[in-house]
Amino acid sequence: MTRKSENPMIPFEKAFEIVMSRARPLDVETVALEEALHRILAEDVRSDVDMPPFDKSAMDGYACRRADLQQELIVLETIQAGTPPRYAVGPGQCAKIMTGAMLPEGADCVFMVEDAETPREDVVRFTGGNTKDNICFRGEDIRAGDVVLRAGARIGAQHIAVLASAGCARPRVYRRVRVGIIATGDELVEPSERPGPGQIRSSNGPQLFAQTQHADALPTYYGIVRDTEEAIDASLKHALAENDVVLLSGGVSKGDFDFVPGVMQRNDIEILFDAIAMKPGKPTTFGVSATKYCFGLPGNPVSSFIQFEALVKPFLYKLTGHDFLEMQPVLPLAARLNPGRVERATWLPVCVGADGRVRPVKYHGSAHIHALCGADGIIMIPAGSDVLEEGSLVRVRLLR
Ligand code: AMP
Ligand code: MG
């Protein structure tokens, strides 16, 4: 089968825009807090209480009137966390108070036990030179009704703490994206096998599986398929039926056995682009049907790795309403970099030294996946660049 259309090569930014604009958010479910880690919130969450819920002591100490700090004070009671005070504090009086306990009426200051001396039973004296108030005021962190977390937030441990304190025990989150992974190539064998003549082990299957997990989505691996339209078609049908997104590796270039785009079209996938002005990863292909999404990633491992990070990962998050943005520090080059004439935007693996300067690592091209293991990140050299001088600032996309 031949391809129905040839699309023009587009800049990466345009490809990114096309991919992101096609993402329709998935359905929503509720989960227990124990299952909420790394899920994406589907609703704004408001607190149903003030935080703190009452004026409370920040220290173990004595609650009194600041005006009385210089005199001996009668201790009225001991206030434990969880039990309201029984007495108001008047002139010359105080209450012993524990961290987190409710401040008694009349008190405007807590001095620490470490700054206290007890000359007689039920009498205490402040011995410090000065003291802070050591009070956490009701509602100073959050007011009841305030939005504490916004829809689209990726839930980390700190978010779980906020959900818990806001009384949101079963947050509404997007369901996880289901991603099918297919490796195409007659030359491929599984990692457990020893390659014969002309064969190589498939690294893209396990790599894309791991990248998908890392992107908080649910991968399913459909194995290696041979370079025939029938084999790719059968596997793609299977994967499309069971997933939201299908990633195929290999078979998207201009070779005699590169059938992936044609098979996508045969399965009612409209191809929106099939060439990006980017190195590595030029033949990256993206298509959509009414309900499914399909990426054809180039077979070379560095290409599929980088295209996943740059394009697929933000897209998977977008399906769950999350704007994925990674910290990308801008750092100086440690030495002059001469990449030759750069015709397409080019990604290079780099290390960041303890001095905060960026050095390229040894890299032979898009088959050299091993280079990424010694790299801290990748940098993009814009098309049209020639030489980058020492000290030039580059944005480093960190590889976690
Ligand atoms: P292709 O995109 O199918 O033309 O493949 C480009 C290069 O990537 C070839 O050298 C393939 O052998 C290699 N390749 C394809 N698929 C894989 C894979 N799953 N794992 C590792 N290398 C691959
Ligand atoms: Mg191939």
C-alpha cells in the first residue's frame, strides 16, 4: 500500500502545537488518598475549615499577656493539644501550654519552657531577654472556602497533605492514560534473546514502556511486529481497541519496508504531520481518529527517546488536564561548541559540571542510546546556528 499524502516538514513548535491542540481530556474518577499519588486533579479543591482552625501555640511554653512578661505569673492550668482551655488569662496570670494547643482567651504571647523558671509551685517567671509571640493565628494559612489546589495539579506528597487537611478524602482525578506500545522491525529480537546475524535487540519497547510509566500513564506492550502491512495492521488494531494512545516505533522513514503511516491511514487515522525539522526524530508521525491518537516514532533509540520526552509526554499529561512543564535551567557552555552547520534544530546530550557549566558528552548520533546514560540532560541547538562560544547560555532539559 502506498501513502495517500505527503506532508511538509514543519518546525518542532508547530508540531507541538498540533499535538497539544488535539488533546481531549479523559474521564474522571474518584480515588482514595492512598491511591492519589501522581494522579492529576480534575477539580478545584476548597478547604472546609480555616487553617489553623483556631489560634494555637507554636511552642511548648506559657501563654500570658505580653505586658506581664516582666513579672511572676500564676499558672492557672496546663492546656494539652486537643483540649480547649478552661480559663481566660488575666493580669498576672498564665497557662502552661503545649505545641498545637488552643490559646486561652486574654493571652497574646507564648514564651518557651526553655525561657521559664519556676520559683514556686504554680508560679513561673520569664527569663529570656525577648520573645516572639509564638502564636499561629486562626486562618493565617488558609480560610474556609479558599481554593487550596487547582484542577490540573499533579498530586505529590505535599498535595496529599493539603487534600487531607482540607477534608478531601476522595479527590476527583483523571483516569490514567492507556498507552499501547508496538515495536516494528524485521531485525528485532526481544532483550532475552541473543541476536543472530543482522539482528539487534529491541530497546525501544522497554524504553517507551518505562517512559510511559514515568509520565504517570499505563503502558501495555504488544510485542515486536514484522515489517509487513498485515502484521502491523493486526497489532495496531489490537492496540487501538485497548488504549487511548498507540506508540509505534520504527517503520516511519522512507525505506522500502516503512509501512507504519500507510497502516495508520488504513485504520482511519488521519495523519496530521509526518516530518519535523528536528534532529534526531525527523520522520516522527502523528495522527488521530475520532477517539484515538497514534504516534509513529523513529526506530533509532535516541530519536524515540527524545521525541517521547519533547512531544508525547506533554501530550499524555494534556489528556489529563495537566500542563507539563519541566524545570529547564539556563546555564553557560564550558567550552566553544562547533556542531557544524545546523540545518534542523538539533538536540545534543550534555553533562552539567559541579561548576554549573555545560559540556557535551561523547555522542555518535541517534543510535547511540548509551550516551544518554552518562548525560544529565539534552540541549537544543537552533537551526541556522554555526558556532556557540564558551559561556553562551543554553537551556538544559534535564533527564530525570
Ligand atoms: P526505522 O525507523 O525502522 O527505519 O529504524 C531506524 C533504526 O532504528 C534502525 O537501525 C533500526 O534497526 C533501529 N531500531 C528500530 N526499532 C528499534 C527498536 N525497537 N530498538 C532498537 N533499535 C531499533
Ligand atoms: Mg524498521
